[in-house]
Amino acid sequence: MFVHRTPPWALPENALTDEREYHSRRLHRRAFLVGAAGLCAAAGGCTRQNEVERLNRGTPGEHLPLSEPWADLDRPGYPAARNHAYALDRPLTPEPAALSHNNFYEFGTQTSAVWRNVAEFLPRPWQVTVTGAVERPMVLDLDDIERLGLEERTYRFRCVEAWAMAVPWTGVPLRKLVERCRPLGKARFVRFVSFHRPSQAPGQRSRKFPWPYYEGLKLKEAVHELALLATGIYGHALPRQNGAPVRLVVPWKYGFKNIKSIARIEFVETLPSTFWNDLVPREYTFDGLVNPQVPHPRWSQAKEKLLGSGAVRATQWLNGYADLLGDLHPRQPRVDGWHQAPLPFKT
């Protein structure tokens, strides 16, 4: 006669976290994963990384795409209090969709595969060097940046490739860092430079691109209330594929302006060159403003497709932030025939 004996390491069913609650309540993620790792270790001696890999099997919609040690996500201070001044006109993008669809050429050119290619990248420890035309040049670590005051903001995000999402970013207003380093009167622009680690980023082994990635803003854009140095997303620290440990978020501009994994910030007098404008000037401008009236040379920008739901919406001038930007970008350029360009997706 078969007799089932419960092993000493087993938990009763009523102690297990419900899967729906795991996906809907971000604060329970760590408890679930630690519990799963404990069961796995007791049963077979597997590591936390093994458990992350197990969770990552299947489609991105089934599990959160976690490719880093959980400690990278589980930093104190998250989730931060939400700033309700920034409302959305659409539901938040499901987290698995936002974590599994990323433009980050340092880790490959396929947006759906980036999160699988970032495991060797080490976002801790990290320092951001602030130099140039400032009274107080400085070197900041992640703790220094977070101590400027974390808050959560829900922003629309628009990629130049015509996909879009709505994301709860956690970070600090870029203006706080600018004020701390005290730009000199001659400073008119801010240049951002990302990391350069070909041993950790497979895309940087290609000589096709002029690594490291670099971007720029006008100083008056950098001190605008919308500009954010993001260190987190969905209530936890940034995963690698989303730009860990700190990235720029300027929601009225296309995604290529939102530089990831920032390592250096420079205050300069003259217009800085930018990565994509240097490579393909016909297709990418320095300003990178979201504008439905101005097509990309290869597709229309009149509409956008939302990650997760697949819903198609009309693109808004400045991504819907024109009222907040005031006279920073007061006029919407118009181009005859913009509507004739094909969309980059089927409607």
C-alpha cells in the first residue's frame, strides 16, 4: 500500500502565494521568490539564479522577465510615493510587456531578446561623473542620486518605431541634480554618456556603432519639471534591460533620447552631438520631439501601438505633454503629405 509522507521542508497549500496575487501585487514579488528559492534549495539544492531562469521560461506574458539577481531589484526606498500630478489617459502597460520589449542595442538589436542578453552586465557598484561648466563637479553613486528624493510618476512613453507604453517610473527630477552641481552661466546644454563594457554587453563588440551611447538636452529642457532621472520601474529598482541603474526619462521626446545606464553627465556650451543623429541624420534629429505630423522617412508617426494590449491610438503632439511644456516647444511643425507614409505595423 502506497503511503504519502509529507517531507519536512514542504509548506501547506494555504501558505503558498496565489499566482494572481503575485502578478498583481508588486510588493509580494520578493516574498514569493525567496519562498520559491527556499523550497527549491531544500528539495534539490538549486540556486537563486536557477529559480530566476525557471521563472523566465515560457512566454513573457506568463512570468516577469527577471534576468538579474533579485537584490538588484530589492533596494530600500521602493516603491516610492506616487506624485499624482502626472495623470495618464490610458491604463498602465502590463509589467511583463514593458520588461520584455526593449530597445537597448548594447545588448542586441531584437527588442524581444534584450532581456535575455543582459545577465553579464553589472549595474552595481555604479558611479555617475558630473563634469563640465559647473561650479561643483562631482561623482555620485546610486545612493547619492536616490537621496535627492525618490518619487513615482506615471508617464506615457513613445518609441520612434511607433510603439508606446504607459509606465510607472521611480526616480528624481533631473532639475535637483542640476541645481546641486550649479551650472555656470555659459552652460547651455547637457550631454549624457552611457557605459562602455564590451565584455558585459555583447552589442558593444560590434564596430558598427560608435560606443558608448551618448545623448543631449538643452539646459532648459533638463531643468523642466518633466525630466526625470529614473532609478526604478513598477515599484522596484530598474532591471538591466530597462536601463539599470539610472536612466533619463523625457516623455515628450522619442525613446532614443531617453539614454540608459548613464555613466557621465557633462554641462557644455555648444550643441552636443548625439548617437543616432550622427549615424543617421536624415532619420533622427537632436530634438527628437514626438510629432504625429512629421513622419520618419520610412514610416508614419500618425499612430502608435500600445505594448501589451496592441491597441492603436493617434499620436499626440509632444506625446500629450504640450500643456505642461508651455513655451519650451510652443509650435507644432507641419509637413505636407505626412499621412501618406506607411505605418510600421498592420492596423
